[in-house]
Amino acid sequence: MTLAETLVEVIGLTKSFGSIKAVDNISLSVNRGEVLGFLGPNGAGKSTSMKMITGFLTPTSGTIKISGNDISVNPIEAKASIGYLPEGAPAYGEMTPLNFLSFVAEVRGIDKSARASKVDEIINKIHLERVAHQPIETLSKGFKRRVGIAQAILHDPEILILDEPTDGLDPNQKHEIRALIKEMAADKAILISTHILEEVESVCTKAIIISNGGVIFSGSPIELSSKSRYHNAITLVVINKDIEKTTKILKELEEVMTIEHVAEAELTRVTLIPHSSEVEISSLVKARMADYECEILQLYIEPGRLDEVFRSLTNQQESGEVIRS
Amino acid sequence: MKGFFPIFKREFRSYFDTPVAYVFIVIFLVLNGVFTFYVGGFYDRGLADLSPFFEFHPWLYMFLIPAISMRLWSEERKAGTIELMLTLPISLSASVFGKFFAAWCFTIVALLGTVPIWLTVNYLGQPDNTVIAASYLGSILMAGGFLSIGSCVSALTKNQVIAFVTSFMICLVFNLSGFPMVLDVFASWAPQSIVDVIASFSFLTHFDSIQKGVIDLRDIIFFASLIIFWLYLNVIAIEVNKSN
């Protein structure tokens, strides 16, 4: 096994606009083969950080190393190894995807002889054949986003930085883009920002949450979900007529801290949160239900709910800010 | 200057991908015709030269050139494509020069549309063709000067209307800087040497001498250094302003 190769290394990144600190002392690294999910509420500083990492904005302080090149010292070498999809996937509206991609290929220094075939290859890969000759400004949001992704991966960069790659896409398109990211992940370092939490679970190997410019969580998606109060909770589905009895008998279990109900048409989902996420209560619950002859239609152990962790982490931070100021 | 050529090509093509090129060229030629034949009295003068044609160029460029230059950077900033361009592995000056030269070449294409006037005057009489060639050179240089101002101003704002009006004002000042209305502002408090320097910035004076057929190196250096100065400011304006 070879040692992991760090392609993106960010230390103490800070950006102030006047007296406002948009990004405050963020450090992160992405190795080859990793997909880092960059999470946070809108306005938390995700895009600003990405703009600095790609060399568009100059940081107030901190260092950024891209494939070993400091972006403030060797910007051109550093930028050459990055493929970047800026927020909103901007492109020249009057150009067709074909001309636009040829232009990017030329600026990226792809040989004239290889250029046409490279552009064709990308157009096929991203499924832009149907719109290749239409001005980009006439395309739908999904196609515009795909053009943006196409220009980012055209030169087969070892680092990919994608700012909300699936924003505004329909579920099929989202799935397609995620599959593409996963496919490319093995030999690249990928940094994606998103506020869609399912995306973190499905494509990311690491996650960072930032709020108000600072990092409030850094770890794997599993570590993130284990911070949920639902981590190792038990959810069982029972028929509505059994609900009162079930609640009563399960309440008596000492290990159970809280019981929550979600009623559906004829069934109810009952979620039991144990006092400690270390405790395994499923067998206990099953035995208890059997004793009282209550039927369990379905039972599962919750891994944790990311949206709930996200909300509690970012809200905590926000209310913390209020108290301090 | 890695990246200069692709940027130049893309930019130059973009004029013809939109109606901008055609609208501009038609209006440029119509206005040139109006000024030359009606206001300038091309036929009535009974002289085989093109001075009624060239005389109006500083005034024509003053508002037509800002119309070309206003979109150079404002549009990139508004559409967000500036982020795309500045994260490509090329230097900022390559982008600035690439865009500037594309706009300049486009102006030259529009100016080439006036060649029939040159042919007409040769048909009607025996003009001094070297003077006319020199005038074309002067006109091209002056257009470059106006364009560099406009390009720099357009880097300062996302709003094309503001870019247009501001460039127009600065171009007007450069046109009029040999005139009392500009010089009087300075004459009351600044030393004479400064007033002379300001007067020497007049596009009219420099263009006038070239237009008479005198290609003085100083006039060429004037326009060349003016262009370099404004493009240098342009680079700084983008550096400072890109985050807003």
C-alpha cells in the first residue's frame, strides 16, 4: 500500500471583507482517492473558501498548496491541475457547448491534434450530444450545469473542485452526476460543496461542516451520523390500534429515554431513543413486544439522521454566537 | 503570455456570435457617411482629400468606443464567467491584453468598412494617399487609446450603463484637454508646467498632427504608452475588485 498523497492542503485559511470575517481559520486536506464534502448553511463561507482554493480570491491569511504548489507563488502551475465548477456554473451564453469546450481545451493547453477528439469524448461522457450546437444561454438549467462539469473535467485534472454540482438538477440528473463523481474518485482528489446531506452519504469519504466561517465538524460521514441523537435508536412500525399499548409497555423499559411517534395512514412509526447510544436495545424491545403480544411489522436500528445533526450543529453554533455577542 | 491567443480568438468571435458586431458596424458606417458628406461638406470643398472624414473620428469614437468597451469586463463580472476565466492556468495580463486586442481588431474591421470612401476620393481626383494611410494609422491608434480607457473602466463595475457613461466622460476629457474649458480648471491653481502636461494629453492634438501626414514618433509613443498605462490600471482594477 502506498502512502496517501495529499493533493490539496489548506492551512489557516482566513478571508475578511472589511470587518466581516467570511472565512475564519479553516484547515483541510484532500488526498488522492478521497471525496471531501464541504457542508454548511448558505452564507457560511463555502463558496468563498473554494474561490480561494482555486486561486480566484486572494486569502487574507493562510496557505493553500495544490499538488505541492503554493497557489500564491506558482498560481499557473497550481491552476493547471485543478478542474473547477464555480457556483451557478457560469459559461459564455452566446457560445455553443462545442465551441465553449474547445475554447477551454485550447486555454488548458490541450494539443490541437487531440483537442477535437477530447471535446467529443467529454460531450459523449456528459451526454451533451443533443445540445452541442445550441447557444448555452438557451439551454435548461440541467444542461448548463453539465456544461460546467464538462469544462471542469475536460483536461482530466487530478483535483476537482465542484461548488454545488447537483444544485437545481432533477433526481435522475443528480444520480448521474453522483455516479460520475464516484467513478472519477479513485485517482483524483475531489472537493464538493453541497447542502444536500444524502449526497454526503452517497459520495463523500470525508465531511467538513462550516458555519459562520469556521469549521465545526470534521470527520467521516459515519462519524457525523453517529453524532445524531438518533444514532442506534430503534424504529418500529406497528398498527395504529396497538399504539397506546406499545407506548405504555415500552415506556416502562429503563433504557429508553424518549419515544417519538410518526403516524402514517394505518401504521405508526415509533422511535425509541436510548439513554446512551452505546446501549443495544433491539433484542430487549423485541422480547418485550412478544411478551405483550404486540405485532412488530418492521424494526430497524437507525444509523443516525444527518439532517438532524446538521441542524443541531449549525443552530448550536448560531445561538452560541448570539450569546457571545 | 500563455493564453493570450485563445482569449483573443474567443473574444473576437463573440462579437460576431451576437448582433453587436453588425449593429455597431452599420451605425459606425452610417455616422461616418453623415459626418463626411453632410457635416464635413466632402463634395463642396472641391478638394481630393479625406480630412472631413477623419476630422470627426475623435468625436465619433468618444461615444462609439465606450459602447464596445463597456461590456469587456462588466459582462464577465455580471455573468460570473470572470471566475471561470481567472481560474484558468493563464496570467491575468494575458486575459486583459487578449480582450483588449480583440476589441481593437474589431474596431479595425469596422474602420476597414470605410475603405470605399478612400476609393471614391481616388476616383474623383488625385489625393495624397500617404497622408490618408497615415490618417488611418492615427485613427487606429486613437481608437486603441479610447478602448484602453473603456476596458479599464468596465473592470470597475458590473453595470454596463455606468461603464459606458463613465468611459464617455473620460474620453470627452481626453478629447477636450487642450481646450480652455478643461485647462481653466487647472490654470487658476496649478503651475503652468502641469497645465502644459494636461494640454499635451489631448487626443485631438496628437491625432491632428498624424492626420496631416506627419508621423511623429512622439505621437505614436503617446498613444502606445497611454494604452499600456490604462491596461496596467485595468489589471489592478480587476485584482482589487474581483471579490465584490
